[in-house]
Amino acid sequence: MSISKLSGFASAAQFEANAKVAPEKAKTAATETSAAASSPVKLSPLSETLKALSKDYAASNAFDEKKVEQLKNAIAKGTFKVDAEAVADKLITEAQRLIKPNGV
């Protein structure tokens, strides 16, 4: 079997043709990129609110990196134990809270 008869592979001529076209495509893409860079972008007021919220969240202690590392290590070692009773209790409490009418 010869290499040229392998199906699904491009021939050398196709590779050479693509090599000649690629620099032209790169020039076109560069022109489009520079045109896009000069276009003004206007953000909505909501984006400013989200930006402020993300800064507030980053400054908060909502994420305990040390605790997450400990949990990851315990899971990796196989020593992490799930307290099924505590999980069940919290699920029941949350379900009860969700089905109560507002204000009761």
C-alpha cells in the first residue's frame, strides 16, 4: 500500500496550497482585529453592579481555602466520612422551610 492511497489524509499538494493561503488569512484576521479594537464598547449599568458585587464577594470570607484543602485531602485519602443523619436532618429542615407559606 502506498502512502498516497490512505483515505482521509490530505495530499502534499493540499498542504502546500493551504500554506500559501494561511498568511493571507492571517493578514485578514489582523485587519479585522484592529477594526474591532477601535470599536467603542458600552457596558450596561448591570455590568457595573456585577463588577462591584464580585469585588465584595472576593473580599468576603465566603470561601475557606484551608477547609477546602482539608476536605480534598480527606477525600483523596479515603478518610472523609459523610454524616448521613446530619445531611438528612438539614434536607428535612430545608424542605420544611420551602413549603411553609411566606410570613408564617
